Amino acid sequence: MGTEWLQDGRAFRIVRQLGSDQFAVLDVKFNVEQTQSQSEILAGFNSGTLRFADTTGRPTEETSALTPIALSDLSEADQAQLFARWQAIEPLTSLGHKPTDEDFQIRADQLRTNGAQFSSRTLRRLYATWSKSGQQRLSLLTRTNQRGGRGRARQHSWLKRFPILRQIVDQAISDLFLTMARRPISAVVRRVIDDLQRHNARLPANQAIPIPRTAALSRAIARQIRRLDPWEVDRARWGRHIADRRHSPTSPQRMATRILERVEIDHTPLKIVVGTDAGPLGQPWLT
């Protein structure tokens, strides 16, 4: 899976295997799948019309490992937490063997006697965290600031991994979305895919940019639009007058400080007709 080659100026990629000798091949330029056999692919290679992509020089993917933190960079609260947790599990690390349930329970009882509240389950979790991290003490910290990627940019977004794709997206947003025609994001997605396919058609297969899925590309474009100035977006799509009206500052609401200081009156017609023996009088109003 994933084998790529260049044939007739277009890039092809095997996306899945259909049988022992049949493969589903994606035409990267037109984003169309076709079925080819192994013998057909090898025959094209032997005749010289097909050239496999060279992946030996492809850069490796960047790891998402977090940047190491020095102990001096920690706050006093984090240093105190790290010290307390390490003191709790330090005797367990010097046993010479993997601690058992009895070892965790004995250590929890010792800590409880000294006034430290660490259960055997907590000690087991801290020991496992320390062991899986390569015996790094800093792994004992509670990294709540990095849960869910808080405060960090997306590490593996399409626009960050492929700067050319970001340029194509920015140009498509400027040409289609930020206009008085007010085209939707789906039109921007179609333009980006077309421009990306034309860009890949001029490159070898090993340098082509993968075509992202429509849903993933739509979300990336929406995030890129949300980073723009809301007033500038409304000005480009609706005009300066509507943009100023939408984003103009409003005066704070004045709250009433005594009874009947502010009175609102509303007159609503009732859906009934009042009348006498002489005839109808009309429709009453409720104030």
C-alpha cells in the first residue's frame, strides 16, 4: 500500500489491494480510482513508461514529543508536587524488581502514617508513568496545561505540514470567500483541490502533495478563516456599512434602580371580537 509511480506525466498511488493480483490505483491528478493488476504495473516498468517514486530521500515525520522542561523553569507549586510524588515512589524504584500489590499497599500505609495521602492505586499509577517515560522524574507532573493541546498550535495540520498548500488556500480564500459574491467554504474547497491537482501534475510522484479528504480540508479552511479579522471579513463580503454596524461598540444597558423607573408599554390586539345585540364593536387591545 502507498506505492507511487509516475506515468504519462501523472502520479499514481496504490490505495488498497482488491485481490492477490489486483490493486485499486488512485490517479492523483484527477483523484479517480482505477483497477490495475500487478502484471500491468510491472510491464509498464519494464517498458520504461512507468517510473517508481524514490522514497529514500523523503524526510522523516516530525515527532510530536514535547520540549523537555528544566526543573528551574517550574513554578514553586509544580516543584513541590514533583518532590512529594518522587518521595512517595522513590523506595519502590530501588526494590530491584517490579513492585507488587503488597509493596504498593505497604508504601501507602507508611505514607499515611507520616501524614501523606497517597493510596496504593495512586502509587501504582505514578510508578507506571515514571517507568513508561524512561524513568524521567518530570513525567510525574500533572500536565493539565497541555491536555487537548491547550495553548499550542496544531502539530500535524495540513496547512502547517505543506506550506504550498497553505499558499493555495490563502489565495483561494482571497479570490472566492472574501468577495461580495459571498461564496461558501465548499467553493473554496473545490478551488483548492483543483489548484493542488494542477500543481502536482508538474511534479514527480515523490514530490507531489497528498490530496486531503474534502471534510479535513474544509475544516482546515474554516480554521484559517476564523484567524482573520472579523471586521475585515464582513467588509469584504458585506461592505463597510454593514461591517461597521455589526462590530460597532454598544452602550451598556442602564439598569433600573427603583420601582417604575423604566416602563415599557406594549399594545397587542386580541384575537376576539366584542359585540352587543346591536352589532360588533370591534377587536379589543391588551396593554
